[in-house]
Amino acid sequence: MNLRSFISAIAIAASVAVFAKSGARAELGRPDLDAIARETTDENSKYYYPRLLKQFNANDTTMTAEEFQYFYYGTFFQEDYDPYREAPNPALLQELQPIYAKSKRTRSERIKMLDYALQVLDDNPVDLRQLTNRIFVYEQNGKLDLARIWQYKLNHLLLVIAASGKGTDPENAFIVVYPQHEYDFLNLSGKTAQSQRFEPPHYDFIAVEKNSKNAQEGYYFDIAEMLRQYFIKHPSELENAKTN
């Protein structure tokens, strides 16, 4: 199976997990970012971010839906968070581009893909694209138990995003922690993201391909917290934005 077909298969599985589990979505609801900020930075809390990170990195499926929610949105409140951070090792990423484009890859090429995915995930544990690549390599290399474990984690991160809204209008916008997640979430949920436009004061609208299964033109994402955290880290950028 090539990577494109694998992503399509993941999209089918993820769309079932994300859009069919209405009960789980209702249970989670929109994230309470104030509570998440407080709990994930409190070392006495069960939702303390380093504790959740350790759970997430374990090769098991013990995390609850609520723990995934606190973990995902707790990303906002970490000292090293930057929504526009660059991925590590750009030279290796460049080297991997023709490998990603192949329909078939050698075992050594898949290992190189996994090495890079693990580097990125060490820097950014919720990188949806590299989580997908990690699952792909495990599946292709016959490590099916690991593939299932990490598919479980990916599906639950997608479920957390799906529970944050419906995306149908600004009032029901989805919330993500990185701009790239807007595209990745929709693509991994069986949609085909095509373009993006910013809608003041703090929304992105992602247009999607319309087909018989999807009549909606696109989906809204609320980037207010993303922008707030960015300007906290880069106050000079806020001053520039006010003067322009």
C-alpha cells in the first residue's frame, strides 16, 4: 500500500471515529481553555502536561478522551509553544520529499521516514502528519500492534478536535493548536482541503472539495488562542500589527 492509499484508509477509519461517535463528542464538548491552562500547568493536577505527555508517549491505549483533550489543548500553555514553529532537521525533510512521493519504498527508506517522524514528534508530540507517517511505517514493517496503538492515539486527537465544534460557522468553529492542523484534521477526516482565507477577527475558513458525501463548502476554525499565545511570545509582532 502506498502512502496516499494508506492516508485514504486512515481517513475512512478516522472519519468513522470522529464523526460517528456523537456520544463521545457530546461528552467532551468545547474545551474549557481556562481550566486546561490551570490544570496542565499545575504539577499537583492529574492533568499536569508532563504527566500527560509521558502517558501519551507510552506504547499503550490507557488515556481517556478527557486526558487527550487536556493533553492536546495543553499544548497552548507550554513555554516552548509557538504556532508557527519550524519543524526540526529541514535537511532531512528535504531529503525525504522524493521518498514521500514514491508509490513504493524500501525498508531503509521507511526507516528514514520513521526516524524523521520520531524527531518531529519529540519536538511536537501532536504533529498529526508525522503521527500518520509513524503509523504507516509501523504497518508496512509488520509492527501491527504498534500501528494499532498509535492509530488509537491519532483517532482520539482527531476526536478532540471534532468535539470542539461543528465548523459550520464562526460560532461553532473548530479549535486547533497549529495552523497545519486545519488541513490535516479535515484531510484525515475524509475531506479534501483546498484553500484557506482569514476572516476577522480570529477565524480561518478552509474551503473543501464538494462531492456527493460532502455538500459543505468549507469549515471554520477559531484561532483566537493561537494568536493570543503567539503575541505573548512575540510582543513586537503585536505592535507591528497595531500600526499596520
